[in-house]
Amino acid sequence: MDPKNVIICRCSDVTLEDLLELFKEGYSTFEELKRIKRVGMGPCQANTCGKMVQWEIAKYFNKPLEEVPFHNMRPFTMGVKLKSIKEQADEE
Amino acid sequence: MKSKADYVIIGGGISGCSIAYNLAMQGAKNIVVIDKSYMTSGATGRCGAGVRQQWGTKMNCLLAKKSVEFFENAKEILQYEGDIEFKQEGYLIIASNENEAEQFKKNVALQNDLGIPSKVLTKEEALEIVPHLNPEQVHSATFCHTDGHLNPFTMTDAYYHAAKRLGVEFNFYTEVLDIETKAGKITAVSTDKGKIKTNVVVNAAGGWSKEIGALAGVELPVYSRNHEILVTEPVEKMQGPMVISFSHNIYCQQTPHGAFIMGRGDKDEPKSHTMRSTWQFLDKMSSTVCKLLPKIGELRVIRQWGGLYNMSPDHQPIIGGTKDLEGFYMACGFSGHGFMLAPMTGLLLSELILGKTPSMPMENLSLERFEGQDLDEIETSVV
Ligand SMILES: Cc1cc2nc3c(=O)[nH]c(=O)nc-3n(C[C@H](O)[C@H](O)[C@H](O)COP(=O)(O)OP(=O)(O)OC[C@H]3O[C@@H](n4cnc5c(N)ncnc54)[C@H](O)[C@@H]3O)c2cc1C
């Protein structure tokens, strides 16, 4: 399949072709890819694309998957409304 | 990695990258940048990347004004293919009471004197620019339409690529462990990947600049502390300017990509190097934004994180050398506004290092200004 048509990150609209271009430029870690292309930074927090990004890094740089660090996971796992957080805080 | 260099820059944040680019631009060769992690892993990649010229001290005003002039043309100057996402739709600074309004009027007078096009706005005028402001929380405001914000990753990447094209060597995931000196001069920098002989070191290590100073035996009057921030899901454009309030303790912007980014300070935060996310921040941030900008309360937070502010005694940066150690230079103590000043940080420090006359007097940026007497000016317009 044409890498242009393979969507890796649905939230931030990043294709396999985008990743391959970044690899070619020398960006080789999940942390760098995230910051340059927003891959894995959308509402799903890389829950959908994370494994695929890790896999593509391993494939391109010819490394065992377990040697490719996963990205640094931060709260939240799911989006929460600011208003709901405020209301919860007011109750406590 | 080179084993010998003319200049070793410690830190691959916006400061280190700007200094490297500016040195190379002026013809310096054999420049090496070292960072213990990935590019923008420090405060740079964690910051709000807001750029404002509405400051309370002359020095900060001038540095910010000249930096804005650079950002306006940065894409062309640095020949960057990507998008630095400079959204220049102003900073709206909210005054909550008469006292704040009085101080802001003085600030605007100073800013106007220096050629910064800021102005005082009535409550009604402020609400015209940001209609979702809660009118009950607004006394008046000040506004400067040429302020704005950028994408901190791509802006740093732009400097990085331009510096690389000029021959600068970057070494990421490489940690500086020691700085060797002999008879008041630098001789080498040792890292976990080997040693580099050099006579010039630039300390652009952000939150770790005090520790880097200590490696060279130079004591720096700075400290670090965590500062938290969050981002929401992206939505259609609803806010032009960055909204900021010192009394509510908030800054809040909508990036061109659609997400809102907001943060606040905590004066009780202890000095440390921990970069953490807390529920206490989340609670306070949510309450503050719901109070000042109620409509934004409907948005979902998707991520929160922390980063280090590197504080100096007068909340203005330290950019310069030191008489105690030849060849040792620093750019640190940015006190939460080093991103926006980076173009000037790089220009001034490179001029100083290369023995040229700096484009602006640098006495008020020197390490020596903290010796003895009272400080001339302290910046109070900080979140
Ligand atoms: C939450 C938050 C919001 C902010 N908002 C704004 C804003 O809106 N506008 C603004 O202008 N500023 C803002 N700031 C401040 C701004 O981020 C910083 O002033 C600026 O990024 C400093 O850049 P720097 O390159 O000097 O330091 P850093 O980006 O911290 O870079 C220092 C680098 O040094 C490296 N390093 C440290 N020790 C070693 C070692 N021993 N060996 C090798 N490398 C080492 C680190 O890995 C790091 O990459 C904010 C900061 C935070 C935390």
C-alpha cells in the first residue's frame, strides 16, 4: 500500500509517508516525532497509534521492538471537561 | 562527536540553538551543541511559547520587542520549510482592580516610549476582542496587537536546521559530566560519550544551569521550580489573543491548531528539579478558567505536564560572561520568559563571545549586577 494512504495517527492526521520523511531527516525517537508532527498528541493520547509508531521506528531503524522506547505517557487517558473538574473540586 | 571544538554549548533548547545559529552566522566555526536528552526536552518543549512586549522593565521590553521583529521574519531568515505557527493576534492583559489598572497604565507609558504599540482598553473594548470574557471579572485591560505565540518545537527546529546547515554539530542524548579548568581558563568538557577539548563553554542548560555553573566552579544566583500547564482538545477558532491576568494567575491561548493551552504559577511551589503534574493544579486551573473565561470550561483537557522555571533574583535573564573564569558564558535565569527572548539571547551573547560591540548595552543582563547593591529594576509582570 502507498505510504501516503496509510494513516497512522487519526487525531493529528499523520500518514506513514510523514513518518518515513521524518526518519529520513534523522528524527528517530517517539518523543521527537510527537513534537514535530503532533503524532500521538490528539484526544486519544496515542492509545490508537502508539504501538504503530513504535513498530515503524523499529522497522526503519532495524531495531528489536523492545529496544524502542514508548512515548512518555502523561495524564489524562481520556478528555475531561474543565467544568466537570471544577464542579468536582467545589464539592470536595 | 568532535574531540576538539572552538565553542561548546551546553543545552539544546531554544537558547542553545539560537546561540549556536548566531555564532555560526557571524562566521564562527567548530561549534558543538550538547544535550542530555532530545531537542526541546527542557523548558522549551514544555512552555506556552507566548511572546509579549508588554513588560514592566525597560530591559525586558527592549529584548522582547527586538525578538518579535525577528520572529516576524524567522521563517524566511532561517529558511525553514515547516511552519513556526506564529500567531500574532496580541496579548490581552486583564486588570481586575484599580491598583492593577494604575500599574498597567505606567507600563503602557514605558512601552510606548520604547516604540511598543500597546494601549489601555476599557472593559467594553476588551470584551469586543474576547467576547467570552466574564465581564464581572474585568476592570479594564491593556492590549498589544503585535504580541502572540509560536510553536516551540518547530521554532527551535528552525534554529536547529539553520545552525546545522552552517556546520554546527549537535549531540543529543549526551550528558555533560564535568568542565575542566586550569589557571582560570577552561580546557575541556567531559561527557558520558567522551571528552571535548575547548576554551569556550556556553551554559544554556535552563533549569540545570546552576549545576553546570558549579561544574565550572562558578556560582550562579538562580534556582529552579516546577510550573504546570495543560492543553485541551482542538476546537474551531474562538479566541484571537493570549489572555493573561496576574491577579487571577492565568494565561490562556488558542493555538492555530485549535487547542487551548493554559497555565498558572504557584508561589508555594518549592525549589526543585521535579517536573510533575498535580491534581491541585488541575483543580485551581479549572476554577480559574471557568471564572474568567466560562465558555472554555466546556472544553476537554487532554493532557497536563510540568516544566522548570529558572528564576533569577530580579526576574530578568543573566546573559554574559564572568570575570572569574575566562571563556565561560551563560544564558540562564529567564524566570519564565526565555522562549520569547531567544532571538536576542543568541544575538547578544554571540556578539559578546566574538568580541564585537553588542547590539544593546548588556550591563543589566550581567552576572555582576547582583553583587552588593540593590537591584535597579525588578520585573513584577510575571505569572
Ligand atoms: C510551563 C511553562 C510555561 C512557559 N511559558 C513561557 C511563555 O509563554 N513564553 C516564554 O517566553 N517563556 C515561557 N516559559 C519559559 C521558557 O520555557 C524558558 O525560559 C526557555 O524555554 C528556556 O530555554 P533554554 O533553552 O534556556 O532552556 P531549556 O529549554 O530548559 O534547555 C536546557 C537544556 O539543557 C539540557 N541540559 C541540562 N543539563 C545538561 C547536562 N548536564 N548535559 C547536557 N545537557 C544538559 C537539558 O536537557 C535541556 O534540553 C515557560 C516555561 C514553562 C515551564
